[in-house]
Amino acid sequence: MVQKNALYLKQLIEEIINEEIKPCLLIDNTSTICLIKSGNFSGRSKHIDSKYLFTCENFKKGLFNIEHCNTEEQLADMFTKALQANKFKYFVDFLRSVGKFLS
């Protein structure tokens, strides 16, 4: 789902600025990164849903980059998991600082 949104925003931004960009997906799972980069789906990975194949195909096409992100710094967790108060506050403060930087 994230990669579909990233590709949509990529197309939208490219139309607005008339320049090609390459978004980066930050993933905290090294096994997932290796699987996407290699594209080798073996018997052990046959249970993986077709939506992950979409990610692998688009990575091979060069539509986006993939980088490892430390689990403690994975901002998406703020929206997908129940977090302890101090970690939630850290992410909120981070988003506020980014918002001040962009404005």
C-alpha cells in the first residue's frame, strides 16, 4: 500500500515540478530488503502476498530506492502500532520539527 501511494505522489510531484524524482522507502526489516532486492522467491517465501511482488517489480524498474531504517526510528510505527508515551512523543516532536523546517 505504501509503495502505491509513493508512486502516485511521485507522478504527481513530477508533473508539478516537471522533473524526475526517485522516492525512497524506509524499511526496518533486513530480510524484506534482501528479498525485494534479490527478487528470489523460494519455497520458504511462497506464502508472500502478491502485493509484495508489486514492490519487487517496481524496485527492479528503478521507480524507487529502498533503505534500511532502524526500528527505533521507523516513523510509520506511529500510525500502525500502539506505542509507549515517550516514543509517541518523540515521533510527534520529530514531525513538528520537520514541519517547522518545511515552512
